[in-house]
Amino acid sequence: MKKRAKGSLFSFATIILALTMILTACGGNQTSSTSNEKDNGKETGGKSTELIFGIAVPASHVINVKGIEPWAEKVKQETNGSATINIQAGGVLGGTKTVIQDVSGGVYDIGLAVGKFFPDSPLFKSTVLDLPFLFSKSDDHLLKAKIAKKFMEQYLEEDLKKLGVKIVGIYLSDPAVLASTKPIRTAEDLKGKKTQFDLPSYEPLFKSWDAVPVSMAIEDIYSGLEKGTMDVAIYAFGGMYSQKFYEPAPYITNLPVSNSVQAVIMNQAKWDSLSPETQKKFDDSLDANLEEALNVAYADGAKESKEKIKAELKGKGEIIELSPKELAKFTAPAEAVWKEWIKEADKKGYDGKKLVNGVLKIMEEEGLEPPFEFKN
């Protein structure tokens, strides 16, 4: 009996010792994890705020590769991990025509809103910056981006807040050119061609060209050209290579129709949920970092894309450069489009003249001449 009691006592002590070691180990691991979270600078409760960035273009697009991805790394570094960016490319969370609804509704947190796709929202006002040949007298991409930013801050920022979104950045594409299934060398070559058309105010331009307007979302352009539901796309060089539009449309006419101004927007409630320290990081540097990255991505990407497309098109198509005489024929109806845009803005309850004069005033302040003397 004594031997059995002694053995039982030894077994009980062994169990207690083992449990103590396990609890100590667990406590050590917990301390290490908490320490790591503290070192990573994560927000209260040891949680990192994930911001889902939805984009309609593919991951290979220049704005993602040279703009958003490097910025996502910068966000993680500068906030010490308190905020991270989860990029969802290729329109998996929503297309270009639902960005405002998707971001304000919390489908994802950050998105890229293109004004021409939201004609019934205040973002329509930004399409004054898309007027044909508005910035044609300058190749300085960053100057044009600066003008766009000033306009958006003065005329749109407060409107977008009411929609439940915050402007994180403003950027613009390089000039959109013509990508067509058949060569377009003169304005007459557009006669009867089904051509991408997104703004009603552009109707005088299309009428002058005798083109047939077709509205199509960015994500549908390739299939539209391939299936013949569209003959001519109007798209920037900077994003054309990654989208491969030159495959079904191997004739690129270098007609700088317009730049597309876009807003990076964030869900307002998501912004409000960030810590004051993280918000300060965005306001002080991260927003500006993103704007610069996107604008530089388009500026540099346009040159690289043009050269790559040129090489791909050997024996299949060509990049067509217009003579000054032909360029003048293409651009002649532009003033009528500007006047039509003013009428359209007025119908929507905005002061069209004020908006056009506003952007022209900013251009004058920045030393950029308009393409013609506009009288409204």
C-alpha cells in the first residue's frame, strides 16, 4: 500500500509539472505575439485594418503594376502594418460603371471612379476635364494632373462626401487615341464606323465624323472589337498594351482625343474607422504618393506601351501618325462639343459656363493655353 501511494504521488507531481510547463509555454507564446503586434504598430486590439482596393482593369495594367502595387507596400511600411491594401483586380468585385455604388455601399473600400460612367451623379462635373483636345497644347502630364486636381478639389470634393465617399487622389490617363479594326487615316474613314461613345455632349464630334456611337464599358471593349459590335475604341496608350486591344484592333491612329480624369475614392465610414494616426499618414503623404505614382505610371507607361504595341504590330497593323491638315479636320468640331457640354450640364442643374470657365481659369493660372479661343 505504501509503495502504491508513493507511486501515485510521483505520478500526480509529474502531471502538475507537465501542466505548469505547458501553461508557461502558452503564456510565453502569447507574450511574444503581443510583442510582435506592438512592434508592427498595429491598431488597438492588435488588429490591422485591411482596405480592399477594387479595380476593373487586369492586374497587369500599368496603373496597378507601377502605381497601386508599390503604393500598397508603402502603406504597409509607413503605417507599420496598421493598414494594409488588398488589391482585387480584373473587376471581380464590380465593374467601372458601379464604382461609386460599390465603394459607398461597402462592397470594397477603395476604387477608381471615371466621371463619364456616372452621368447622373455629381461626378459628371469632372467630365469638363474630358472635353476633346482640352489639354492638347501640352505634353506635360503632371501639369495636366495638377490642373485636374485643383478643379476636383474646388468643384467636387464636398459633393462626393455627401455620397459617402472620400477623395483619396486625382489622376488622369495619357491622351486617348483611336484603336480600330480597319485603318483610320482621315476623318472620312470613320464614316459608318461603330465608335466608342460615352458622353452625349460628344455627339457633334461623331456627327462631323459620320461615326456611329456605341457605349461600352472598359471591360467589354476587347470582346466588342473582337465580335464586331464595335469598330473603333477610344483608349489611352498607357493601358492599351495590358488590355491587348491592339489584337482585335491592330490600327492605332495617334489622335489625342482627350485625357480621362479619374478619382480614387474611399468609403467614408471605412476612413472614419481608421485611427487618427493612420489618417494623418494618408493625409500627410500617402494620398500624394498614390496620385504621383498613378500619374507617373500613365506618363511612363504610355511611352513604353506605344513602343511595345509598335513591335507587336509588325506585319499585322500599324500606328498611324496624322498630318497637321488631317488633324485639323478631326479637331474642327471640338468647340461645338464644348458648347453642347454646357447645355448638358445646365440640364442636370449645374452651371455649365461656370464649370468650363473654372477649368480655363485654372489652366491660365498654370500657364497652359486652351486649344482655341472659346467664347460661351
